[in-house]
Amino acid sequence: MEFRRQALYKVNHNSQICYLQAVLNDSFDNVQRRIIIRNAILREPLWFYEPEENKPVLFYEESDNKPVYFREESEFIGDGADFLVLVPIDLKPTNTQEENALLIKMKAQIDYYKLFVKNYIILWV
């Protein structure tokens, strides 16, 4: 009967955000249900010239004569993540070994339900 219950639970939940969030809250924060899933923020770059020109990026503020930091192209893709899993800092174990074990369990749950092509990042908030 327990196997049947678990199988029905897995069939009734899929990769939709509401179901994935429910699965994580059922497993790791059943009482307060504070684990949230958000879409990753995709940042658009500001180009000074076309990227095909392959010119070095050198830009200075005349007011303070200091170079301005420019992000690499990989940083504009939202760190490669399609969604973010926001976990409350209260759930973070104090022991590093326990934290790694919790993250492995959480990743296993997410990987089971998420679509194969989707990437994610787990953040403590």
C-alpha cells in the first residue's frame, strides 16, 4: 500500500512549477512551506559595438578616470540557470556534511521531476 501511495504521488506531480514547489515543500518544509521556485533573471547586455567586431572593451569614466567593470557574456544568461530554488536560511544545517546531504536529497527530488533540458540553482535566502 505504501508503494502504491508513493507511485500515485509521483504520477500526480510533474515538472510544473506549482507541483515541483509542492514536492519540495512536502519533503523539506512541510509545516511552513517556504521553499519557492522563481524564474531566473536574464540580463541583457549593453553593447558599445557589435560583438562580431571582436574589439577589446576599454571604457573609462572621464569624471573619475577609472575603468568600468564589464561582465563576461556568460554572466548575461542568468548564470546558466532556467529557474532558481529559493530555500530559507532556517533550513540550512549548521554542519557542512549535513548541508551537503540535504542538497543532494533536494537535487535528487528536483532532478526527478524537472524537465531534462532545464537547469537550476539552489539559493539560501
